[in-house]
Amino acid sequence: MLGPVEDFGLGAKVRRRGLGLALVKDLREFRDAPTQEDLEAFETDTLAGFVLARASAGLADGTIRGDVGHLEQVRTWFGRPMWEMQPADADDYFGRVLRDAAKGTRLGRAAALSVYFTFLELRHKAEIHQMTGIAVQCPLDEMNRPRGSKQAAIRIPPTAAEVATLFSGWRSELATCRKFAPTARNFAAADLMAKVGLRVNEVCHLDLDDIKWDLGRFGKLHVRVGKGSRGSGPRERMVPLINGADRTLRWFVEDVWGCFDDDHTRPGAPLFCSERKNADGTSARVGDDALRNGLAAAAVAHLPPWADILTPHVLRHFCASQLYAGGLDLVAIQEVLGHAWIATTMRYVHVLATHVEDAWILGQQRAAKRLEGLVR
């Protein structure tokens, strides 16, 4: 949940002031000619107000943190309050400093700058003009705004045989590994990603109580911290334990979970635990780094050609591709993966889609029939 402003990395000045979001003061209180210290305080409070406004709109913490990070980068380069930026400054920044940056970086920074200036114009245009004589205007316009859209890279997942080789070797490792519990935890988490397409962050936030064995034919998982569409915040969904995911979870809960904790009834007990303990002695929740590192180590040991390529998100693409190849329709796959848009799901399965090949074959058949008619 939203905490102090320093959680979003607003810079040393904000941290020194210890400003909390609930303590943002009225920015219209300036009446006399402001000093440099007044301007610095005003800028800090304005940025804090921006964070609170975006949180009020329901954006996810990570989205807000990303926008503020972009703004800090621009502010550091500019060296002055951002409301002083002019189109020529944006020309210089995006045309020279970010000229060779990745498209996603350029688009993200431009979007953050645009929404921040929209906030300034809507909320504080009069105050800024009163204090500085500057009429706030976004320095990005139709001439210098970075063009394009950020498209996800094409990910070709490993084949079913390759993934079977990975998990077969990993399963054999459980009998001889030095630390059974964390190895088995990483194995079970990766297996869920491959079978029902969970994101690594979703796996980390699962609780024992999120397993609903009595729902549906196989049981379901209550994913409470799903990724929101366009930063709209966590999107919940129910994921059916198809594709053998129910067997994986039963084995993990019955044979592995007790190695971490001994109280299955504790409210909020994490499904995937860390080896570390909380202050009260209960098991802490595993972090995504531990699961990523576990998968990477398993790939090195059991699937070397994918050692530097296999990630939790690639397993998610693998899951979507296998479900599609197994006959599941796109709408069902969309529901399993938790996508807001069917177009996103199509990007996950298009590498196996055969509509172009099917259309070509049908075209050849029609051409053959026409030729046969002419011969007769």
C-alpha cells in the first residue's frame, strides 16, 4: 500500500523533509515573493501531490513509482524545476540525450512528463504563475513527442519436449539436493507458471487460503495480485487448476510446505515461503528473486541451451502456447492468463497459430479444383 513519499524515490530533499502523502500542504498559501527555499519546498510538495493524485486514481504502486523515476531522471538532467521546461528543452533532451535510448524508455519518459504537466496545469497553473510568472505548458507537442508504441518482443517458448526435460531433471535433483525445501519450492512455483501461466509476482503473493479445492472440477487459485490493465491496480481472478497444476499443489502443500512452517491455519500464511522468518517466528513470503534464480539455476543444470533465456515470463508464454495447441480457445486462455484484452493473448499464442498456413492450403485446394474443371 502507499506509504511515505520516500517509498517512491522522490529524492533526497523529500526524504530529509520526511513528507508523508497525507501531509501534503495547501500549495496556494504563497503570497509574498518566494525565496529559493520556498520554491524548492513548493516543487517537493507538488511532486508529492502528484503521487497522491495518481494513487487516488487507483494506479498500482509500481506504475506510480515508474512515473516518478522517469520524472527524477528528467529533473536531474534539467537542473531546474520542470515547470520551467520549454519545447526547446524537450527537443534537446529527447533528440540528443535519449536519442539512442530504447523505444520503451523514450515512450515511458515522455508519457510520465506529459501526465505530470497535465497535473501541473490542472492543479497549480495559477500558483506557479503567481510565484514565478511562468505559464505552465507541456514542453512536448506534436513536433517533438516520441512516436511509436511499445510492442512486446516476440518470445518463442521452448518446446514441450524441452520443458519436460527441464522438469524431469529438476525433479530428479530433489532426491539429492543439499536444500530440499527451497529447491522443491522453486520447482513447484515454476511448474505452476508453466501449467497455468501465473506471473512470478502473482505466485509470490499467493496464500495457503487462496487454494480453493472445492471450486470447479479441479480446484481453483484465487489470484489476488494480478497485473492491472494500463496501471489500473491489482486485478483479481480465479485460475482453474488444470493441466496437472492441482497435483503439483497437493504434493507441495502436503509434502513440502511443512518444512517451512507448521501452522496451516494461520491467517495470511504464504503458500510459497522464504527460508527467512518474520519477527514473530512465522515464515516470511518468498521474493521473486529467489524464484527467478531457482529457475535460472535449473535451466543451467538441466536445459543448457536455454540457460540465459528461460525466465518466468517465457514459461507463461509456453503455457499459453501449449493450452492453444491443446485446443483451448483464445477467450479461455485470456481468462486463465488474466489479460484485459484478447489482442494481448493473441501475442502469446501467435507463434503456434496456423491460420496463414490453413488459408494457404485452402487456396491451393480451390486452385486445384479450378484446374481440374478446366482439364475436364
